[in-house]
Amino acid sequence: MAKIESAFLDLTYLDRLATGTTVVHRLDPRVKVLTAALFVVCVVSFDKYVVAAMLPFAVYLMIIMRLGEIPAGYVINKLIVASPFALMVGMFNPFLDQQTVLLLGSWAISGGWVSFLSILLRFCLTVTAMLVLIATTGFNQVCLALERLGIPNIFAAQLLMLYRYIFVLLEEGQRMHRARTLRSFQQRGMGMKQYAYLLGQLLLRTIDRGQRIHLAMLCRGFDGTIRIRQTLRITTRDIVVFLAGGMVLVAMRRFNIALLLGNFITELLQ
Amino acid sequence: MHMADALLSPTVGGAMWTATAGTIAVCARKVQRDLDDRKVPLMGVLGAFVFAAQMINFTIPATGSSGHLGGGMILAILLGPYAAFLTIASVLTVQALFFADGGLLALGCNIFNLGFFPCFIAYPFLYRPFAGSNPTPMRIAVGAVLGGIVGLQLGALAVVTETVLSNISELPLQAFLAAMLPIHLGIGLVEGLVTAAVVSFIWKARPEILRYTAESRPLGHLGLKKVLVGLGAAALITGGALSWFASSNPDGLEWSMAKASGREELETPATGIHRLLAGIQEHTSFLPDYGFKNNGTEPASAAQSQPSWPAVDKGTSTAGLVGGSLTLALAIMIGLLFRKRKQTP
């Protein structure tokens, strides 16, 4: 199983993308967090048979991805890996809802297929929005933004601490996993008992590490509260971008732009 | 078992977000008041430990499949429920952001499903009574297995409830339950067994680690009941407010209600909430419905006969298809243009 390796690669890759300096990267993280939240709320608040009206949101995301220089191939890869649950649950819609809602010539399309398509589109849009947020902002900046937006200080500290040590412990886990795999022939040693011992060992090391970190923090004057020194400064540009981006999102939610476009084209053709 | 944004309505998602945010606030206050600053770095590294542990698999004998640790129970045992909840929440946040497990809106659901039940139900009511303050491997095993199973069953039940209430998926409650609960019975059993084995190992190697949390009082002064009532009220209020915002389509929800009221198994308190929300929504909807547009509202009494919604409207459909394909083409074009530029330099 290369799962632990791929997790490590994902984390480092997204971390590297977040060090970019494009227009999107330079925006205030609070603006990006709030816009992403608004985006997701707009998308999921569509009725379940809506497909066309959601497509302008894909255009919106594509423009941001382009400005932020996020490779589309990576995003598509992640979408495929993450899709099973939504896919499995949505898959039943075509069988359960067979009422015809759309006629293409003599070809009747049932409501189930439309809502299944809608679920897939929702999935792509919401997951991509999240990946774009993290790839253009970076985890530390997202945490900082969340702290400024009012999540409890200790939770923000926990998120930062976790992120810092994920890399360390993934490496440690990876070494132990590799050592076990090398000593296991024909699945012997890959069972639950050895797994529990392995995790127990890793846990003991982790707890020792925690104690060492605590002592190191005490040496540097830790008194029980985490202080986050970094400051964020919001500029007029950030506010303008936030308002404009938000207004576009609300407009796309409020008006069916794809339908308006379609009306315009069909009338033009007649 | 991560909930996805795609299957969630804003009402359900928002209500679960509120419940989760409330729990996080309570836990944060509690941990900060504890004045045990050893826990701050310990929570961080244990979160990272769970993260790494989830990535390592073991083979389950006779099935050919593989399992791994979920981590909720073990964190509750090592850190106590409040700190454990914060740690699980942080792990799920990282998973949502980096691995697309769930989503931004679904994060509230996921933290609640995977954190609340192990920390505040399974740990205080099952693990602690069975394991006691002076545990033996047997008592640890019984407590951990029971806790693991109950925690995951409740989590799976919550996933099903959230999905059905959101009404994006057509899966009926019974079929979904019949699929989810047995699977999670197995997952819960594995989770319990692994937790028991790891905790017993720690108990043999370094008993003082477990004694430390076993001695601290389980749920402190904050009554669980008070917390639950507060959370429920907060979730209801947000749900109501959000459904006002999200009411894009009154007949969609009504339609689902009509379908739901034809079945007796939905006569739970949850239906009451749903009905209430739908009522609020009906009166306050301001966003027009489009897509497959139809007349205003469908009488809710049309429970028996299949309502004719959504009706086929050819003109709207054609325009929608044309506009939709053009927009899609535009999105793809931007993507392709981008790729070309990326390759050329």
C-alpha cells in the first residue's frame, strides 16, 4: 500500500503550490476563506434538478484556477480519488426517480439522471473550490484567517500544531510501515496483532515527543496560551475583490445565466 | 463515511455546522480552563499520530480487505473527551482541505459524526464504566469494542439522517440504513479491537500514561444535558434562518415532504423539525426557482398520487441546454487555454 507515501506527496505538493505569488495568492486569506464559503453555499443551495444554472460557477472556478496557476490535471486527479461516496449514493437516483423531465426529440430523460448529473456537478464544484482555496492560500494562512474570524484560539493553535507535526509523524509512520512490509512475507505480519504493536510503538514515541515539545516550549516561556504573532492587513484591493467576487456569486445564484444565454442564442437563431 | 457537500442541503449543513461550532467552543473553553498546558503539544502530536495511523493498513483475516484505525476512541481514552474532540476536529479539517474528504459545508457534519459520538457518548457511557480507573486488558477490550461499535453505528445513523433530510439523493431511508449500518458494524468492531489492542499495549508498557487521564474527572461540571439542549436549540435556529436563505424552491421541499409523509418510518422528531423548516421556508421563500420551471406551489396534500412536478417545458429546456452547453464549453476552453500556457514557457 502506497497510501502513506501518497498522503505525504499530496501534502507537500499543495504546500508548494501555496507558495506561489500570483494575484490570487496575494489576496488576504480572510477574503479567500469567506468567498470559498459563499461559493459552496451558493452551489449547494440549488434545487436538486438544477444543472445548467450551476455551470457558470465552473467558469468562475476555472478563471480563478487560471489566475492562481493551479494545474487542472492535479485537481481532476483528486476529484476522481475523492468521488466514491457521492458517486455511490447518487448512483441510485436514476433508478429511483424515473419521472420524465426533459425531452430531447423522442428521447426522454428521467429526473433521476438529471439529479445524478446535478450531484456530480455539485461534487466537482465544491471539492475544487476547497482545493483551490488551500492551494492558493496555504494551511497556516487559512488557520490565521479562521482565528481572526473568531474560532477559539486553542483550536487554531491545535490546527497549526497538527499541521506542523503531520510531516514528522508521517515520515516516522512511513519508516515503520516500510520496515514491517519488508519483513512480511505472504501477508504474514500484516495482521491486526502486529498492526496494534506497531501503532502502540508509534504512539509511545509520539507521547514522548509530545513531552519533549512541551519541555522545549516551557524553556521558551510557554505559559498555557498560544500567541499567534503574524498579523494580517486588509487593503482596499482585498475589499473590492471580495465585494465584486461575492456579487458575481450571488448574481450567478440569483439568475440562471446559462438559461439567459441560451434564450439569447435561440432567439438570435430564429 | 465522510459526508460530501454534494449530498447536503444548506439547511442541514448549516445546522450541523452550528452544532459543531458550539461543541468546539465548549470544548475549547473547557480545555483552556483545565490549565493543564501539557495537553497543548500533546493534542497536536496525537492528532498527527492519528493521521499517520490512518494511512497504515492491516489485512483483515478471511476477507481479503484491509482496515485501519479511525482514532476517535483512542483519542478520547488518551486525552479525555474535550481535548479529544478538538483533536478529531483538527484532523478532519486537514483531511477535508488536503484530501477532499468531505467538504467545507460537510465539515460540520463530519466533525459531529466522527467526533461527538465517540467522545461524548461512547467514551463516558461505555468505555469508562467498563474499563474503570484500574483497568485490566479484558475490561479495556470490552469497553473499547462496545464503544467503537456504538460510536460508529451512531455516526452512520447520523450520515443517513443528514443525507435523507437533505433530500438531494433519492435513496429511501430504509434501504440506506440497511446498507450503512451492517457495514459500520464491521468497521466499528475492527475499530474497537484495534483500539483495545493498542490501549492494552500502552497499559502494559507505560501504565502511567493511562492513569493520568483515567483519574481526571470524566465530564466535569458542565452537564451534558445542558450542552445538548443548547446545541439542539442553536442548530434549530440556524436551520430555520438558513432555510429562509436557501429556499430556492418551495415545491422541491414540499414534494419531498409529500413523499416522506406517505411513509410511516419518518414519523420521528426529525420529521417535526423538517416540517417546521419547510413551513418557514414556504412562507419566506424569495429566490425564484428555475431550471425545470413550473407553477408556484404544489399542495402538500398530494401525498398519495405522485405529483406531476417537475413538468416538462420544452422551451425552457432547449434554452437551458443551449446555454448550459455553451457555458460548459467556456469553462473547458478556459481550462485548455490555461494548460497550453502552462506548457509553453
